[in-house]
Amino acid sequence: MQLELNPAVDLDLARQQFRAHRRVQVPNLLRPESAEALAQAHEQNRRWFLSYNEGANNVESDMADIQRLTPAQQAQFMQAIHRRAAKGFQYCFVQYYISENIKRGEDPGHPLHAVERFLNSAPFLDFMRALTDEPGIHTADALASIYGPGHFLTDHDDSHGSRQRVAAYVLQLTRQWDRNWGGHLAFFDEQGNITDAFLPSFNTLNVFRVPQPHAVQLVAPFAQGYRRSITGWVHR
């Protein structure tokens, strides 16, 4: 799978918006054929894990194992997640951690692994250096994510103790979405008001400076689709 930036992207405008607001949406990031190929690879992937945290511990559970739970066990599992979410930072969504799987030598030749090659190519890294005014950016990581009904990511700022994150990105691959379904990437002021919220969309790159308070709003139980994306960070 060959991925290419769309030469029609207005980098100057995007950079101005990023400087002013510390975040930006860049529509039509990829050439149409690249966006379609990536979306199909995402939609056709069958290796997914439920990603959630138990306090400070990050956990991945194979979706096949989750689906084998009885309805009562699944309800008990989600109740525990909701109890933790009521008191502190919590997330629950589906992912395939591209970068980590490549590091571990798992799934060689997997179609989604081409994303990491693209994200660490000169054209994309140069684009991100120019967009963020950070010439020291030298690498990017990636995971594929799905947010379905009931999935969420509560308020946090993406700070990391050992990694030098410059900015977070979300390459959106959601074909159709109703704003009433939730799943917005929301940003907050010091009073907790939402100052900005990005709707799930298709072939749109969201970029925001780290640290910055944000969350992925709960996807409504009546949502008739999935919020699909490739997400990660660019690092010094």
C-alpha cells in the first residue's frame, strides 16, 4: 500500500491556524486513492484488541476473548470500567497498535504496517515539522483505533514521562458520522468548558500541541457506525 500526501493541502493556512490555536484540522490530507486504500485496510483488519486502563496500567485484551464472555460477565467488566471513569482518568476503545506490533516482529506484511512507513517518511515528517514549527521532529508512532457505542477517552493532556512528544495527530477514516453520535475530539479551557470539538470525518488530519487538555467524547449507544482513525504522536 503506497500512501501519498495530497499536493493540494494548504500547509501555510494550516500552520497559521496551528500557531494561533495550538491545534488544527487539515482536510483531505492524503490523495483520494491513498485515503481509500488506507480506509479499506482499516476496515478489513480482523486483529483487534480492547484497550483500557486499570489505574496506571494499560491493558490490551484480544477482542475474541472479550466476545467469549457471557453477557453477565461483559456487563460486570464494563461496570468496573465505569466506576473507574467516575473517579479518574479512564479509556475504553478498540485498537491495533501498529508500532508496537512492528517492534515485536508480529504480523509481518500486515497491510496497516505501511502506515508507520508513511508516517516516518521524509514527506510526512517534513510536513509535520513545518506545520508545528518544530524542526527537531524525527519520528512518529501509530495505532489504528475504533470507537463504537459506549467507547470513550476521558480528559487528559498526553504528557509522557519518558517520551518527548511534540504533538498528537489523528488521521480520521470515518466515512459517515452524525454529530449526535458523540465521539468528538474535544478540547477544554481551565474551567472545563469545551472550547473546540472536532467531528469524526474522512481523510482529515487533526493535530494538536502536547500537552493540551482533551478527550474523546462518549460514543452514543444509538450510534450507527464506528469512529475509525490512525492516531499517535510525533516526537523530538
